[in-house]
Amino acid sequence: MKKMIISAATQYDIPWIIDTQITNHGSYLTAQEKEESGFVSVLTPSLFLNKINHNKKILIARLAEGEYQGKPIGYLITCNENDAQDHPFFKKVFSDFIKKDFDAHRCLFIVQIAKITELRSRTKGVGTALYEHLFESVIPFTAHRYVFTEVSPKNPVSVKLHERLGFEEVKRYKDVFDNQMILLMKEVNKKA
Ligand SMILES: CC(C)(COP(=O)(O)OP(=O)(O)OC[C@H]1O[C@@H](n2cnc3c(N)ncnc32)[C@H](O)[C@@H]1OP(=O)(O)O)[C@@H](O)C(=O)NCCC(=O)NCCS
């Protein structure tokens, strides 16, 4: 795995995140690209991203060496229940699913994880590095006990990544676009 530096996003990273979301969006990829590299199904408005970024909720991965040295190559966006009120999809995930069985104050939701499409098959380990930083350097300093995310069963890369990291299926449901989604959860901080 190439050496990566993970840090909190700045306001200057937000337009880059939006561009990266668009190039990773399912509607721009062929079926083969989706199968090989995954895809995102939600575009988040800059207002939402700027607001959660103000609370240091977005991580950026940069390569420590080589052609992309210092440039952002991947991101991980998180939100808590409060942040989720500003986005209809994530608000619904909290109200319809998470809050029914868990103390929402102890829950962090992963809105999205992605890397740049240029590195699709060349640089592996970006997703793992972002999550490792979240688990080791962010979560221990918070009151969060559970991390949730939703994945599409049609996104094998994301399913594999989250399975390997120890996420477990909580339930299956249809999202607002009638796509089948799987809600995953990992207990990360038993003391919280
Ligand atoms: C999801 C994403 C961030 C993962 O980044 P990454 O650098 O590939 O992540 P990692 O290499 O750490 O882990 C990916 C895992 O999927 C596996 N994988 C890759 N292609 C696969 C495929 N077609 N089928 C099954 N597993 C696959 C990898 O082997 C790796 O598992 P392993 O390390 O146990 O071998 C990246 O693929 C991406 O940006 N995809 C587009 C956006 C997306 O789908 N995001 C998730 C939904 S929000």
C-alpha cells in the first residue's frame, strides 16, 4: 500500500469533493466500471458539505510521494444526527432505522467514501487508510460508539471493503430512488 497522509478537509477541498462525486456517480459509469471500482449514488450540495466540514467531519487522503504527491486522492464524509437534519436522505436513515434501535447520539453515519477515478485500479488501500484513520485517530476522541453506513448490494468494492473492516448488516430497505440498500454497522468504541 502506498504511504498516505490523512487529514481533515479544508474549505478549499469542497469543490474538489463535488467534482470527485460527479465522476464517481453511477450515472456516469459503465456497468463494468461500476463492478470494478464501485460508484456513488448520492450527490451532496456544497451547503451541506460546508456545514459539516465546519465541524471537521470530512477526511481527505493524500499520497505522500509520486505523481500525486500532496494532492487529494480520496475522501470520507461523516455526519452525526444533528448534521443529518440538513439532508433528506440521511435524516431519513437516522429517523427510520438508526434511532429505532440505537442511541442516536452515539452513532456516526458515513455519508460517503470515494477516491479519484484516475487511480481506480492503480492505487489500492485508499478506502482502508481513510477508515483506519477514522477508527484510530478520530473516533476515540468522540462519544461515538457505533459507525453506520449504507451500501448498495450492487457495489462489490464497497461491500468487500466494509465487510473486511468488520461492518455487519443491520437491515435492508429501498432508498428514496427505490434502490435496494443495506444498512451496515460497526461497534467501534465500547467505552463510549
Ligand atoms: C470504495 C472505494 C473508496 C474503495 O477504495 P479502495 O482504495 O479501492 O479500497 P481498498 O483497496 O482499501 O479496499 C477495497 C477492497 O475491495 C476489493 N475489490 C476491488 N475490486 C473488487 C471487485 N470488483 N469485487 C469485489 N471486491 C473488490 C479489494 O480487493 C479490496 O479488498 P481487499 O483489500 O480485502 O483485497 C473506491 O473503490 C471508490 O472510490 N469507489 C467509488 C465510490 C464508491 O463506490 N464508494 C462507496 C459507496 S459511497
